[in-house]
Amino acid sequence: MKTELIAVLDVGSRHEALARVGVCGDCKWFKVGLQLFARCGPDIVSELVGMGKHVMLDLKLHDIPNTVRNAARAAAELGASLVTVHAFGGRRMIAAATEAVEGHATRVLAVTVLTSLSDAMLRDELGLPATAAETVHRLAAVAVASGAHGVVASPREIGTVRRAVGPEPLIVTPGVRPVWASQDDQTRVMTPKQAAEAGADFVVVGRPIFNHPNPAEAVQRIREDLGL
């Protein structure tokens, strides 16, 4: 399987979201996150699915197991291909989410450590003695053992995740920045090509595409890096 590009629809309206889809050419995967979902609700997911697109519904579900079970089931019924939960929710919560999507094509991804967090921030702000890499390794192993179909992690931790979970689970990597793009607020980054070579199944890219003067050109350049 070649590494796929997931383009980010972090905008505040249906019109803007569909405009982004329109400039992405052959890209078939799109991320709907908190901003767009809060503005447009489940209808935007249904509309994208109806257009033949695959949706990563990135809501990072993190609540008691029963609440997450119901939310994951709702995401599956909408037709989302991927739905995210927070690995910090623990085994029972992750298991509840994966049980809820059985019988659907939806796969559950566990978010480990946000790419905006550094080792110093984990230590000084969150009180975690382990490094980001160590925390990712532990959370990835717990998540997959609990039934998660894959893990969301920094491209810098792809090797760590593979050692923790083996060859089969998906690895989805935000924090991907082409050499021609700014790092913005991401601290643990790779280029799309580097992430693909390291073993990512999906790379998630937003601002480098849509801050580019020609988003369609940016998409094409990233897809060329991925060999698509």
C-alpha cells in the first residue's frame, strides 16, 4: 500500500470546505476536525462521503467508555473511514470504540502525543517523566492491544510505533512539512517523502497546502513525493 495523503479541512464553513476539496485534484482522503464539525455537524461528513471521498473524522474522542462507544458508532454510521480517540482514555475506552464500529468499514485510530508537544512540555507542563518517544511507545502498545486499528503519531515516532505494535496497524502522521513549507507550531516533523519511507500509511497535511499561493500545485508536489 502506498502512503496516502489526507488533506485537512480546518475551516469554518461548508463552502470553504468544499472549495478546498475542489482544489485538491485526485486527493480522495480528507480530515474533518473539531472546527469544521462544530460548524457544520455530521452533514459535512455525509456530504463528503456522498462525493466518494474518504473521511478521517478527527474528534479525538476522550470520555467515559459508554459515551465514546456511542460517538464511535455514530461516526461509523455516518460513513467515516477513520475516527480518532485519545489513547490517554485507557484500555476500556479504546475497546469500547473499536467494538462500536464492528460491522462497518470504519477504523479507530488512537492519538498518542500531540505533535505540538515537546519533551520539555510533557515534563514541565503535564508532569510526565517520560520523553515523547517513550510515551508514544507505551500508549501505542496499549491502544493496539485494546483493539485500535492504528495510531496517530509524529513521523519522528514511526519506528517507535512499529516496534510497539508490529507491522499491521495503521500509522497516520500529522506534523508533515514539505521542505518548501514553514513548520508552524509543529515541533517533531518530517517531509512527506521521509514519512513515507519511514513507514507511514497516511500523511496529514493542512497549512502547507492551503497557505500555498497555488494549493493544487502544493497537492501535486506532495503526491509526487509520495509516489502517487
